Amino acid sequence: MISDTYILSSTVSFIKNKYKAYNWINGEYVEFNNDKHPFLDILINQTKKFPKFKYEGNYDDFEWLLEKNFIVKNMDIIKKIVKDSISKRDSLNELTLILLPADNACNLDCVYCYEDHTLKRYMGDEENEKLLKFIKNKNIDKITIEWFGGEPMLNKNFILKLCSDIKNMKNIEFTSSMTTNGYLLDIDTFKKFVDLNLNSFQITIDGLEDDHNKLRPLSNTNKGSYKLILDNLIKISLLPNSFKFKIMIRVNFNNNSATKSKREKVLLKFYKLFGDDKRFSYIFRPIGDYASSNNKKVEDEILCLHDSQNSIQKLYENEAISLGLNVAEFGMYFGNGSAVCYAGKKNHFVIDSNMKVKKCTVALDDPINMVGIIDRNGDFMKNKNYILWIQDDLYRNINCSSCFFISQCQSNNCKLKTIKNFMPTCPSEIIANEEQISNQLIEYIQKYEENK
């Protein structure tokens, strides 16, 4: 009689030189302190099939590895987990709206920005009424509003009014976040936002003061924006821990603004000001050419050289971690669907001040991004583009079936590229650095557990 055989899950990454294994589907990991462990031998030799094994006379290790899906009977188990996650992701009981209350209007004139700031139509009472009707028509249990722009704070009274109206709706769970440059985010307004469940913010500080001011000057005046943004953040950081909020500081960099000495000064500044306040986290991104998707041109010297983008980002992240700063990048890898493009989610919409409905916040002016409009009754009138954005692309690319990252991206890492290329595209920087990132995630988890 042939005994049952098992296989290694494709979601497991083996860090060869560290004798560690990380499972991307659930964030579990193992470290080996004995090179005689049978599972280590399986990982080293990438054994295709193997029987149930004992370690030190018992099956406990095997049963744990089976329970945590390091080992599976077949890959259908992993596929079911991924498909169930997609079903939950596309739940029609939850709604996420990215709203542009001031359209593309902005008080800054960032040199790498891809948006057309001449679009300055503001949402008002009419749009408030349409949005409330739209939300009620959806018959949902939960709603998330993400405020975007341009600069959404240019229309802060509208934001306060709509947040208040939604919060007062019965039987609907409401959360809200904002991407803002932080220039107008004074402490009094911030407190009002937090009271209305708007308590998560992404704010950009592009390195040292001189570099930031060159990259992100005030509109029309060409004066710097750094000082007031930082002053606002300092005042917010002094609020007691009873104020529950999250601020992710984003640092966009190029080769000039992210030299070794400049990175060190930037991170020490953050550490000095915000220390180990876990309400603050950090994300580092190379300045890329997003403008070409919107028929705009960014000078080449502003862009981060393609060959050095990934290496500088990893240096920034590692140096931040060594200081004890909370790097948001790693938190984004945890959980099924964590790298899924929001634009591909069925109940996720971008709505501008004209009540036009789009899916992507990068290609705002691309005709294929326009999927419908909200009418006066709050009904979503879809057009033919809508189906392109929500169709299921899981495993359309044959490489997805054996990819360790499938539970994160679910063949939906960038919906815009999928539509343009007629095939799901891989997050190549993740694939190319599988072992390095897996090891960093294990170290991140250990550090987090130690500080609980």
C-alpha cells in the first residue's frame, strides 16, 4: 500500500543562507536550529512529493506545518484560500470611495506631479446629496471614504459635512482616510477629523528641507512648503495617546535627494521628532514617471534612475528599521490580497467633482479609466469600460499558479497594466527579491513580537 504523499506549498519562500522559511499566505515562518530536520532537507532539495515524516520521534512538527499550509495535499487548498479571499474582497456589503472634493486643484506645484491642477471644480451641497443617495442605494454595512486630490483640504468644509452625515447614518460602519500634503492640516481641523472617524493620513515629506522645497514648492509663489507641514505634524504628535490616528509619512526620492548622508539626516530628524510613536509610520518611494500616463512631461533629472530605484528604497527601509522607525512597507505585505490593486475591486470607485466615476487615481485622464457617472438620484450609470476593471484575472497568467506572491496580488497587482497589456503583470521588484524580502519580513515580525 502506497502511503499518502504531500507537497510543498508554492507560497513558501526558503531563505537558503539563513535556514529560514516564510509562508506568504499567512505570515508564518520557521527557523531551523538543526540541519537534520527532514523539512529542511525538503526545502534544500525542493522535493516534489514526500510522505508524512517524524522529527525526533514524533509527528508534531509535521502536523504544525500542515496546519499552517507550509505542506499541503495539493495546490487546490491554496487556490481555495485565494479564491475565498477574492470573494470576501469583492463583498457587496462593503463600499470604498476615493473622493476628489477639490478635483485636481492643489496649493502645491510638485515638479513630478502627474495631475492637471487647472481642474478646480469643488464639490458642494449638490454633490453631497448625490453621494448620500448613492451610499443609501448600495444597501451596505460598511463604508470607507478616502479623500484624494489635488489637495482635498482645499475643500475641508465639504469633507467635514459629508463625514458628519455618513457617521450619523444608522447601521453603517464608517472609516475614513486622506492623502494630503499636510500644509493646511492645522491642529484644530485635525481634531475635528479624528472625531468624525477620519483618522488615517498619508503626508509627503521629500527628504531634507531644501530638497523637499525644490520638489514640492507652493503653487504660484515657488516658496517652500516644508516648514509648515512639519510644524503641523509636530503639533499632531504632541496629542495624547487617547487620540487614535495613523499618519504615514511618505518620502519620494531621487538619486540627488537620497544620498547616504542625506538619508541619515532625514531619518534622524524623524526619529528625533516622532521617536517610537507607533501612530507614525514611513514609506519610501522612488520618483517615477507617472506623468506620461496623463500626457505630461517630467524632467529626467527629477526622476530616480531606474537601475537604482530598488536598491535605494531597500537601503532607506533597512536604515529606518535600524533606528526603530515603523516602516509601513512591510505591513503592506501581510494578509491575503495585501498587494491587490484597489482599481480592480468591484465595490471600489473614484469619484470626481463632476460625479464622474473612475477606477484608478494614476491614469486620471485616460479615457479607459472613465467607467460611468452618478446621476441626480444617486444611481451609478455604468459604461462599457466598467467590466474591464472588475473581471476576474486570477491565474490568467500561467506563472501565477506557482508564484509565492499569488495570495498577495491575486493576479491583480496593477489593473491598468493588465487592461493595457491584456494579461496580468507581476510586481517584478518583489519577484526578483523574494529571499531578501522574506527574510526582512521574518525580522520585522520578530521585532514586532518583541515589542508587544
